[in-house]
Amino acid sequence: MSQPAAIVEEGAACRPNISPAGERRRRRFAWSSVALAVVVFVGLAAIHARWYARLFIFLPAAMAAIGFLQARRKTCVARASEGTFEHDDFSKTKAPDEDVRRSRVVAATVNRDSILIGLAAAVLAALSAAL
């Protein structure tokens, strides 16, 4: 199966390395991670957990962020690392070297931003213990 000739959208940092089906899959993952984050937060608040216990919100918040950011930026971190393109049927083919290089740069920003969003959520959750 050959890679479709995806067009780089104006202002995009790289050619997508996931298909529209991959974007949908990542959004579903992100929404389920949001639900998990809400459940964790509500549970910790209900038992009046101390501020440091509320830092556990970091993981589901960061997972949600990575899902949304990958879908938005049309770049999968794992596919960038592998140097592949993910098709609609979730099969993979090798991506051109220049596309791989550029997608790895975008993947690094996805990772960075996901960590920052997770940290922000954890700090807000910890601060809510003081209320």
C-alpha cells in the first residue's frame, strides 16, 4: 500500500503521519482520558485527599493532552519515532526521510506540551485542596 500524497496544510509544521481514522482514534482516547481525569479528581476531592495525592491527576491529564494534540497536529509520536505513516486501516508504511525528520520535531512539541498541560492540571488539583 503506498502512502497517500498528503498535502501539508498552510502553517503546518509537517506532513501528517496519521490518517483521518487515526485522528479519530486519538480523539476517542483523549476523551476517555478526560473522563478518567474527572473521575480521579472527583474521587480525590470526595475523600478530602491531601494536596500531594491530588498530583496523581497529572497522568490522565497528560494522556488526554497527548491524544488531543496528536489529533490536532496530525502527528503521532509513536509513528514519528518509527518513521512510518499510519493508514486508515492502521497499517503502517515507511515515510520519506524528510517527512520523518519534520514529524519528529512536531512530536517533540506534542510531548513537551502534554507534559506542561499535565503539570498545570496537577498544580490546579493540588491547589484545590486548599479550598
